[in-house]
Amino acid sequence: MYLKKLYINGFKSFAEKTEVIVENGITAIVGPNGSGKSNISDAIKWVLGEQSAKSLRGGKMDDVIFAGTEKRMPLGYAEVNLIFDNESGQIPLEYKEVSIKRKLYKTGESEYYINKQQCRLKDIKELFMDTGIGREGYSFIGQGRVEDILSPNSETRRQVFEEASGIVKYKTRKEESERK
Ligand code: ATP
Ligand code: MG
């Protein structure tokens, strides 16, 4: 399973619907300072449920919506759609391709979709749990994450291994049932 493509529309500097093809293998995104490279990784994190505006390098959540420039009007919503190849069936859905979308309106209203069906953020999180792809998954190695993997603190390292071994789902369910 891998991220094949993303569509970004109205998210940060992407005022126009933009298709980013990543496909299998290595994709490097290059460009001058301020051209939107980090905005692409922010977009991926955002769809996977990032709720902290600070982690997305903003002050408040609606800062992710295109704010306009001298030549362009601000937009009313931001939308990002991730397309995963699921030939391997690693995402537990009967589809060869899985699309995950998040949309946020200026009014604060937020929507999530799995294959065009509206869903809760919880459904997206569960779908990707133990695949390594979540917002906190080991597939996202941001600044500071390398230290977690090499951390002398065994608890921090353990979290990385638990995700990789696929038991986070069961731990989360156990914690949830204990809370009830
Ligand atoms: P660097 O090489 O310096 O890391 P980068 O390519 O990673 O640069 P980004 O941080 O992705 O650049 O993009 C920053 C640009 O995105 C800035 O020009 C900023 O004005 C623009 N930007 C961020 N949020 C918004 C928004 N809500 N509306 C419009 N533009 C935005
Ligand atoms: Mg950057």
C-alpha cells in the first residue's frame, strides 16, 4: 500500500486544484524557499487527522485555508484528497484504491470522507492504525522524529515498535473499553 496521488485545493498556498503524483518509489519535491514544499507534507498530515494548528505551522486551524494574495481572492474552504494504492489489501477495505478526504470551511465546519462516503475522523484513524500511516505513524519522519527512534527512553522507542508490529489497534480498543 502506498500513497499514489494527492489533490490539494484551497489548502495554504494551493489556491488552485493541484494534482501531486507521487507513485511508488522515491519522489523528491524540490523548489525555492516558500514555494509550498512543506505545505504538501502539512496537507498529508492534515487529512490524516492533524488537529494541532501549531503542528501545521499556523496559529488557528482555518489558517490552512488559502488566505488570498494581492492578485487572488481568499477562498472559503480547503480540501485535500489522498489516493492510496491498496492492491496489497493492507488497508482493510475491499477496494484496490482508497481515497481519504478532509474538507474545512471558513465557518469552521469540517468533513471527512473515505471513498466519497462521509465519515468520522475516528474511522480514518482506525483504518490506518497499525499501517504506519497515521499522523503519528512511523511513516511520517518529521524533524525530531529521528530522535524518537534513536531515543534512549525505552517508552518512546516502544511506541514506534508497537505501531510497526500492529498492536496499537488492540491497545486503543482495550483502553477505550476500560474507560466505558
Ligand atoms: P522552505 O524551502 O523555506 O522550507 P517551502 O517550499 O517548504 O519553503 P512552505 O513553507 O511550504 O515553503 O510554503 C510557505 C508559503 O505558503 C508562504 O509563502 C506562505 O505565505 C504560504 N502560505 C501558507 N499558508 C497560506 C495560506 N493560508 N494562504 C496563502 N498562502 C499561504
Ligand atoms: Mg519547508
